[in-house]
Amino acid sequence: MSGDTAREVGFDCQVAKVHSTADITSGMEQVTMSDRFDCDNCKESLYGRKYIQADGGEGDNPYCIPCYDSLFANTCDECKELIGHDARELFYEDRHYHEHCFRCFRCDRSLADEPFTSQDEALLCNDCYCNEFSSKCVACDKTVMPGTRKLEYGGSTWHEGCFICHSCEQPIGSKSFIPDKDEHYCVSCYEDKFAPRCTRCKKALAKGGVTYRDEPWHKECFVCTGCKVQLAGQHFTSREDNPYCLKCFGSLYSKKCEACSKPITGFGGGKYISFEERQWHQPCFTCTECSVSLVGAGFFPNGDQILCRECNTNSNL
């Protein structure tokens, strides 16, 4: 039974109402023997007999007891017999019952003045309904009573107070939780117990993060050792296991181009020229005199200068 159905059926408990009949009076009015005072149905005299006056539209019509019962009494839905004027009559959803017939379909317990419910037109006391149709809490093995809050997960049912974190033992209620085999954890306890720890701040990584050298980091913790800019999603390098953005690494550790004095990093496929203790960016490796590129061509060192063949020849004239 789904939760919605259980609420509609199991929680709509009612107490049957007493059906009132017309007052029974004794036929002792001051009448003379010449006056007729007969049952409106069988026409027998009502002198000295009990009778019931029923509203007939134009006045109160008197009926002897047998006629009143046969004309106006309801039929018990259970035993199919008339419910006499002097019997306590109960009714529920247009069905009428003797008091002693209004009983639980399972345990035969009287439902007069008791909460009950109806299942497929059968009347059930709360105990029988719960035993037959309500689910049991997997934690305490007790019935989840209609009207109580419950939680369902993975085909199992819990009382709201029984669905607790396996670690802190606090009710999880409507908060987020994380299952682990047959155990359930609130988010904070799960993170404390199972989540990896950031290499820098040592706090749990709830989600996301980056991995560097097989170690987990929060994205905001994985920063350049020099300028502290976040490195997640961009190129970086390292020195002595410390990560650096390319700009900081070039400024701190790269050799400088002999021509432009800027760092030679070699990142991004850039090529450079090295001669003795000096290095040049490939585009910067040109003749000091005429600026012709010397990449792939012969050149002549002349002190701090490098010259192409033609400029070297001219300088020696």
C-alpha cells in the first residue's frame, strides 16, 4: 500500500453517530371515548397503547409500534433485520447497523464509539487494519501506525525517529543522506568518515576537487606556489613538487633570452637556441647587425654579438 492510499484510508477514522428516532409517547392525552385515535397505518385504536408520532407533512401522525418499525425503521447492513425504534442505531456512509452488529470484520470487536476504517467495504478496527495493511519499521520492527510520519527508501520503511545516521545517531528526517551498504549517514558524518582529505587544508572533499601527484586537493586550495592564483583548468608546471603557474615559473627559474631578456620556458611547443652559456628564443636568434634570422644557418660569435657570414666578413675588412 502506497503512502497516499494509506493516508486516505488509514487516517480517515470515524466514530459512528447515533441515529435518533421520534420520541415515544404514551397515548394518555385527554380524549373522549367518542374521539377516534387510531394508528395512521393499521387503523387500530391506540387507546392505552404506546405509539410514535411521526411527521406526516400536515401534522404529527400517530403509529402503533409495529407499524412504525415496519414503515420507517432502517435495515441493518450486517444482519439484514430491521433496527427497531428502541434500538441504538449506528450509521456510516449511508449504511445502518444495530449497535451490536457494528463490529470489526477481523477480530469482532465492537466499533461503537471507537475509531475505525473501511477496507473494501469491510469495517476494521485500527489494530487489525495496521496489522494487515500497515508496513513495519525495519529498525524497531514495530508497525508504522496510520497518521504517523514515516520514511521510505529502497523498498523499506522507517518511523521518522528511527531513520538515524549510523555515526552520530541523530534523526536524518528530510535532510540529505548517503547510503553505504546497509548503513545510512548524514552528509557531514559521511564526509568525516569516508571522504578524502585535501592535501593542503586537510578538510574533507565533499565533491569535485583535483588530483595532483595522486593526491586530492580542493580546487580553491590548488594554487600557484608563487602568486597563489588557482591552477585548476590551466597549464602549470612544478619544481621540487611545488606547483607553479607558467608565468611565475618562468620568472623564478627559467633562463633569460640573450636578445630580449624574457624567460625561455619551452612551454607550448616553443623552441629555443642554445650556444655555450647563452640561450635565445628561436625568433630572437638573429644577426646583431642586419637582424637576419640565423636559425639553421651558420653564424659567427663576436664578443657579445652573433653575426651572419656577410656581416662578419664586412667587420673584418
